[in-house]
Amino acid sequence: MNSADLAKGLKVEQRRQLIRRGLKAAVVGIPVLAVALTINSSVLMTDAGYSYVHQNNITGELDVFTEPGIHFRMPFLSKITQYDQVITVSFGNNTGEDFYQRLDPVQVRFADTYIGQIPVTFRFKLSTDPQALIKMHREFRNNSNLIDALLVKNARNVTVITATQYTGEEFFQGGLNQFKSKLGDQLREGIYLTERRQVEVEEMDLAPVGMNQSNPNQLQRTNQLVWKTVPVLDSTGQPIRQDNPLLQYGIHVTQVTIGDPQPETQLDQLLADKKRLVADRIRAIQEQETSKAQAETEQLRKEIQRTREVQDAQRQKELALISQQKDVEVARQIAEREIVEVEKTKRLAEVEKEKELAIAEANLAIQKANALSSEYEAKAILEKGRAESEVLKAKYAALGANREVYLAELQRDVANSLYSNLQNFQVQMPQNYIGGGEASGLKTNLDVITGFGALGLMDQTKKVVSK
């Protein structure tokens, strides 16, 4: 065989080995993959904020999971449908949140046939009761159908029906809050059973300009007949309601939020004209009030001038009278002050004499007390001296009677004292002495130095001998 045949044979062998390895991997990998897919399909992991409906396609049973966790299901033969536990539906409020529905504002027609656009947002909370969720799932099948077929339609329907209970002017002139309350009440409890009736509406308005009245700014009541949709009441005065389609599924409305409603052009123009007319009326009334106030001010100015002149004349008269009374009062006060000064001097003299008498009496009492104290002090000293002499006499008499014992005790005390003070006392005699009489003594510094030198030689000689 040549080299080409050999290389070709090696390649064929390598290809066969690769095929055998692939078959082995397939034999092992396919069961593992099947087991992994089976496990993944048999486990359901639920999240918070969602409800899950598990449909077993073999038995047809439906299970509901509302809490987060891990649950088992029929692998490959089951279906999971997910529902949001809280759903927000927005009509026109498309900023600030990520809503599930972003719809146009609800167009409503009021009782006076005017049209308005109302942006409103509804927040719904689904029930966690398994039976209610299963009933809702059987009818709507998924989350999107629930929102579109039930929540959106019902919210729009209740908004439109509630708007027919208000006129356009009533709604845009302060009725928005009441509209919101009625809208939320009908969504939660059911729509009112209503009928269209002509009702008398009482309004408050400014009195017409030019009326004979003391205050042109006062309000007057006016009545107007309008057609409105009003609730039908029962015997207890409560509105009769229709069935609430949300109640059978346990769905609750938790929040209703209304944005800035917009009226149609004609209604907006009507409201602007009415606002302008009210402003013109107020301006006219203010001009009338200003003219009337100016006239009253001029009249009041004249009255003030006349009153001021009368007051000036009266004041001059009163000032003269006051001046006379002032002089009399000054003279009276001077006389009273002199009397007070005399009484004061007399009283001060009496007080001074009383003070001197009190001091003298106090001094006398002090001297008597001092004399009595000295007398008792002398007696005490005398008695103390007598007692001390008696004690001393008795002491010496006792010592005299025991003279030998007393002397022995004194000697004992003296011996103890000497022994305690002289037990470590030593007396050493000097080894060398330098001295002499008056003729041969140390008379000069040279003699002293010579003597000390001799002592040093003697010490050295002793040291040499001791060695």
C-alpha cells in the first residue's frame, strides 16, 4: 500500500470514530434533555402581585395560585394563565406612571347637552378567592380580555352615566369633587337607577345693577328649570341601584383619580362670557360704590369740619375753666404740703426721742446682764479653784502615804528611759593626740600642718606593719 491509501484509510477511521462518539453522546444527551424539559415543565414558580390559573388538560381541573412560591403542575399537558392582582386603567392620564391601558379621555355629555372630555384613572384590585378567579377565567380566559371587555367598558360606562346627572356649568363651576364621589360610589356599589326629569335649580347671583338697594354687592336667589338625570329613591330615601358587574368576580375599585377636564368650545365660551359678565357687573358695582363713597366722604368731611370748629370753641372754654381750677388746686396742694411738712418734723422729733429712750433702756438692760454675768463667772471660778485644790490635796496625800512605792516607780521610769536611749551608745578613745601647754602648744598654722603630717606618717607605718 502506498502513502495515499494509508492516509485515506486513517481519515475513514477517524470519521467512523467521530460518528460513534456522536451516537454515544446522542444516546446519553437525549434522555438527559428530556428529563430536564420534563422537570422544567412540571414546576411553576409564582411571583408576588400576580394570580395564576393552572388548567390540567387531562382532567380539566383548574387550580389557583395567589402567593409567591414553587408549585407542581402536569408537565406538557397543562396551561398557565397569569392575571395582575392590581390593574390600573387610565383614560387620558398618560404621564407619571406605566399604566396597563393608555386610552383617550372619556367623552361625556352633560344634562344640558354640552360635551366635555374627562381624564380619569381607575385602580382595580382582583379577588384572591379561588372560586371567583376560576369564574372570571372561564368567562374572560386571559388578563387582556378582562381589561378590555370588563374593566375598560364598565369604567367608561359609569363615567358617562354619572356625567348625565350634572349640567355642564354645574360640573365646571365646582361640581368636580361631588362628581368624583358619585363616580367612585357607583363603581363600587352599583349604578343608580335613574330617570330624566325637569328639576328646579336654585342659584346664587349678584343683584342686578341699578336696583333700589342699600348694598349692591348682596346676593339674590334665582330659580331655573333644567332637565337632569336624577336617581330613583326607595322608601327609605336611598338610591335604587342596578347590579354591579364587578361584584360577581370579587373585583374592588380602590382608587379613582380625575385629571383636568376640558369643556367643548361652546361651553368654554359660555363659561368665559359668564365670567366676563360677572367681572363687568362687579366693575360697575365698584364704580357705583366708589361714587357713593366719594359723596359720603365729602359729606363726612364737612361734618368733620363743623364738628372740629365746635370742638375748638368748647375746648377754649374748657381750657379757661381748667386754668382756674388748676390755680386753685395748686394753692390747695401747697397748703397741704406745708401741713404735711410740719407734721413730718413733729413726728421725726418724737421718733428720735423714742429711739434715744429705747437705746438707754437697752444699755441699762445690757449692763445689768453683764454685772449678773460677772458675778456668776466669779462664783464659777471660785468653785473651780476650790475643787482643783481639793483634788491636788488628795493627790499629794496619797503620794505621801505611799512614798516608797512612788519613788520606786520614778526610778523604774528613769531606768527604762535611759536604757531605751543609751542601748546603742558606744565610746571610743582617740588613738593619737596633739596638744601641749601654753609654751609648747600649737600656735601657728605651720604647727598644725606639721602635726597632721606626723599623724599621716604614723597611719602609713601601721599599714606597713600590718602587712
